[in-house]
Amino acid sequence: MIRMTACRPPDLHTERYIQAVPLFWLKYRHPRGRFAGAVVIESSSLVSARMAAAVYGLNDRLEFESGQELDQESALKVPTEILGRLLDDRELRRLSRMLLGPKKPPAPSLWRPKTPHRVGKR
């Protein structure tokens, strides 16, 4: 027998009640065009993410540049301590390394063969 309480959904239909809240990546710039930073925020849509950032004062005197929803795999890698605040360059580089992984070496087709240098007369 399944027992239902007011604060907990039934165990059989949990997937119907609990849904992951998407994360949105919002980029901001200064009025003269220079990049200012980015915000990662939980929201149901891009429009509500922009409104939440404005309500929280995260875009103070900044212009919205672009925004996108993070995919589920990337969203799971984002640490909770960076949610809901404007990230500077150092934090963005750290987050980028976490999301993208280590930098890959160039493709072998881009390597230049090393030619021996001749010294002296030809």
C-alpha cells in the first residue's frame, strides 16, 4: 500500500512530480561593448531567467548580450556555489574547463613535419 502525505508525492509516480529545473547561461556586456561577465541561473525559460537576473540585480548597468539553456550533461557539472551571481573571467575559465574538460591537442593533420636545418654550404 502506498501512503500519500501532503508534502511528498507517491513513490510510483515520482517522475511526474519532480522535474529538473533547466540552467541558463546569460552573457552580459558593458554599454560600450566590452564583455562584462556571465550568469548561470535556474529558470524555466530564457525570458524568466533574464527577469530573475534583473530582479536579483545581477545585470546592474549591463546590457544583455545572449543566453542559452545548458544541456543536462553540462548542467550536472555546474557547481551550486556559482549559481545566481555574475562570474568574472577567472571563474568563467574555471567553469569552462569543468564543462569542456582538458584542452585537446591539435589534430595530426595540423602538425608540421620537422625539417632538418642545414648548416653551411649547399
